Amino acid sequence: MNAEPEPRSDVKQRLVEAATLLFAQHGFDGVGIREIAAAADANSAMVAYHFGSKEGLYRAVLRAGFEKGCAKDLPPPPQADAPEAKMAALAGLRAHIETMASDLKLGEHTSGLDEAFMGILMRELGRVDSPYLPELDREFMAGKFEQLAACLRILRPGLTEDQVMYLCGTVSGPLLLYRFIPGVIRLRTGGKPFPEDREALCAFLYDHTLRALGVSPADAGA
Amino acid sequence: MNAEPEPRSDVKQRLVEAATLLFAQHGFDGVGIREIAAAADANSAMVAYHFGSKEGLYRAVLRAGFEKGCAKDLPPPPQADAPEAKMAALAGLRAHIETMASDLKLGEHTSGLDEAFMGILMRELGRVDSPYLPELDREFMAGKFEQLAACLRILRPGLTEDQVMYLCGTVSGPLLLYRFIPGVIRLRTGGKPFPEDREALCAFLYDHTLRALGVSPADAGA
DNA sequence: GTCTATAGGCTGATAGAC
DNA sequence: GTCTATCAGCCTATAGAC
């Protein structure tokens, strides 16, 4: 009849947040549950109690990061045979770029927590054999890729599927780059965050892609 | 008078190779020197003897990977005021793409060792605060970036420096992408390696970039 | 150069009081 | 739900024989 018995001072959440920061800095094996618990002002036995194991805590960290920072909705991929397919594809491309830039927190002042989650995710994406990725991909990433591919197939018809993959790479690659190699970017910019202006980056990338596709926005209406 | 007293069965090198494979799989903290030594058919005390510490071995792994697999030479960045600057810039762009694709071992059958080194490097690049990157960047990466930026400044003059960075991202991003997220790529392709054909990828990316720049190779001579 | 043996410390997980 | 105390196992680094 009444609300769920919500725990008052949520140790569980404090553990997830502290773990996010520490896993990002030191990696899964680089930090112990004692240190995490201390940072969360909790007891190390709480890790086993709430998450079953250290690995369970790690899974919770990954899931929490996606659920907090990752947009789930995108315009559905346009139908190739629809009358206004080209216009929809252009809008879809633009939406994809902006959603990804937003998910990746490009050009915003990220919280330490967001930045830390990105670091963890990047480490995980770089693994050839991550046991966590397949599920997370299905739930949070695969749809976005398919939406992008569908748009690009319409905007530049006749490509092989390999070429569609290359083309997706020309859109996703630049967006991922700045999040992927923060250390190297910092070396290039003398330490200042990059990009500073997300809208400018999105606009540049959208324009760049349209030029390469040989499509002008004006064409697309007809 | 005679050759250096070269060790006969090089334990040092065996340790570096075994460590490359194991660090790639489990990360620096995820594997112990005992396990590394066992895989190298050596004694764990040899790590301290030859490299000073486990971290020293890790540094040796990074350095060995770069020195083995990473091209050091690129055509010098073209001078903007030279008479054939545009042609040189086009050649430089093409050379950059192919050198990077080669360094990244895209579309080749990589040895387990090369693939492992890539994994380690990717992990390291993703760190915000890697203590190893600045030196390696200076020695192996910064020059390539500057060469690319110089070419692009000539091919599309008048951009702000931020826009030059965006533009560099449209070239480097796609190339790095496939090495960065092997796990995700595998999920897209159903497990088969990607790209299968390096030359096709390079040609596509070069063509894509030229279209976006509004430059045709024929223009460049005059 | 290569080995064995070991010191000293940290790890994740858990049993059991409250 | 939260805590303390503790176990068994692992870690890196090193001392010292050969």
C-alpha cells in the first residue's frame, strides 16, 4: 500500500560512486575493496553483502554509468523507400552526432563521476574479450549503431556493407576519439580540455560528413 | 676487439614477450611476475634482475612494442608557401593514412604479440594520467600528428586551430576506432576481424576526406 | 646470470556478534 | 544492515647459494 522501504543513507550508492572513481583511476585489480569501502565511508563487508562480490560491484558500476549518462532514445531508423527518406536520414545523422556527443559528455564540464565512468568504459571497450560488453552493447549501443548505418545507407546508396562500416567509422571515430585518448589530447592542447565547444564540434562534423557524402541539406527536401 | 657478450638464450626478451601477452589479457595489476616468469620459462627473480621491478618490465614492454611496430619516418610536413604545397599536402595525407593503418596493423593478420601490444597501448592511451605516455608520445606519436595537421592546414586554409583539431579527428578517429574497440567491432561483424582489406579502408578514407575538403587530386598539381 | 627460499604485506571473502 | 575479526592465499622484492 505504501512506498518501498527505501534505505535511508544509501551505502549501496555510496559504494558504487566511490568504486567508480577508484576503478577509473586504478583499474579493477588495482584497487581493493577495503580502499573502496573507506572512500565510501562504509565497511568492506558491505561489498559482499550488497553486491555479492567485488566483481558484482564492478558490474553495478558499469550499469549505473550507462543508465545515468546514456540516452536511450533516438529517432527510429528511416525507411529507405519512404517518400522523405533523405530528409529523415539527414535528421537522423544530425541526431546521432548530437546524442553521441552528449553521451560522451564532449565539451561539457563533466562531473568527476561522469569522467570516471568514461574511463572505465573505455578500458572495457578496449578489451578483446570483455565478458561485460555483449550485454551492455545490446542494451545501450547496438541500436545507435544500426540507426546511424541506416541513415548513411540512404544518404549514400550503393555501398557495400564493408564500406558502410568504414563510413560509420568516419562519423563515430572522431566522436569517440576525444574521449578515448584524453591523455594524448591533453598533451596536444597543453592541458586544456578539448573540445571546448560541443555544438561547434557537432556542426563541423555534420558539415564535414555532408560534404563528403555530396549531399546538401537543401537537396534533401525534394 | 670482439662482439658484445650477447646472452645466448635471451631470458630478457622471453620475459618481455610473455609479459606483453599477459599484461594485454589481464592488465598490469591482473597478473603476477610469477605467472609471467612461468610463461617465459624463466625465474621470477629475473624480473628484478633484468628490469629492476615489475614496473620496469612494463616500461620495457611498451618501449619494445613501439620500437618494433611503429614507423618512425614520414614525409616532412609541407611548407605552406612552397609552390607545390598542395600536391605535397595530398601526398602527405595519403602517407599519413597508410602509415597509421600500418602502425595499427589494420587489416593484417597480426601476430599474437602485435595484437597484445595494441591492447596494452589502448589501455594506456585511455588513462587520463598515464605516467608513461608523455615520453612515448614525444618519441613516437607527436610528429605524426603535426605532419597531419600541417597537411590539412594547407588543404583547407583559413580554419581556426580548434577546427584543425576537429579535422585531424576525422582522419585519425576512424583509423583508431577499429583498434580501440575490438570487442565491439567483433559484436557488429559476428566475430570476423575488421577491416579485412587495409587498402580498401585507406582508399575509402582518403577519398572521403578529399570529398569533404572539396579538393580533387587533379586540382592539386597547378 | 640463474636459482631457491622467504620475508612482510596485501588480497577477497566470510563467520558471527549486534 | 552493519560491524569486527580473521582466514587462507596471493603478491613483490630480496638475500644469498651456486
